[in-house]
Amino acid sequence: MLALFARGLELQKAGKENFREPGAFECEYLHHVSSPLHRLLGLMPWEIPVLDVKPHTRPEKLPCAYAESFEKVRAIRLALEKAARLQKRGGAPPLRSAPPGLSGSQRRAKRAVAALKAKLVPP
């Protein structure tokens, strides 16, 4: 999950404004990164893609269909960013059981992933 998220951010950064243009970037971004990540996160087709949500974006600037899911998807995006930062700093790999005696960053990474899972599981 974090690998797809990181790759999507890389494509956005590398392609700047052209990452949705027809061609290789569009194919990889939409078909191999954004759509699989959307499904993996359990988001519905009508909800805004997590890679399209920026933490500073205001929901009133979005199309109506996306405005309803903005806060939910924004929270998922922030949790993914936090888990990615923790993993990058040497935390436990997300979505795996870690051995006893975890370091502080490993415990924080595990909690961030658990919080993300809790948001994705319907009540």
C-alpha cells in the first residue's frame, strides 16, 4: 500500500502537471498506481482518489461528487503520509506483525497503520 502511494507521489512530482497526459505516465499513474491504491484502500469509485487530495486543499474548491468524501480521504492521505515518514525513518514495515521489543518509531509506525486500518473497516 505504501509502495503504491510513494510511487504515485513520485509520478506526480516527476511529471509535474503532465502526469495525467496521454502516454506512459497516464498509463502507469492511472492503471497501475492510482486505481489499485483506490481499491486497496476500500474507497468507492465515486470517492476522490487519495493521490488527488492535498492536505491544504479546501473541499469547496472540489467538484460536488468529491466534496462529500473529502474529509474521509484527507484523513486517509494524512495517515498514509505519516506511515510513509515513519517507515522511511526506520520504523517497522507497515501491515506486518513486528516482533516484541519494538523501538519507539516502530511502535508509532504500527499505531499509524492500525489507525489507518480502523478507518478503512466499516463499522
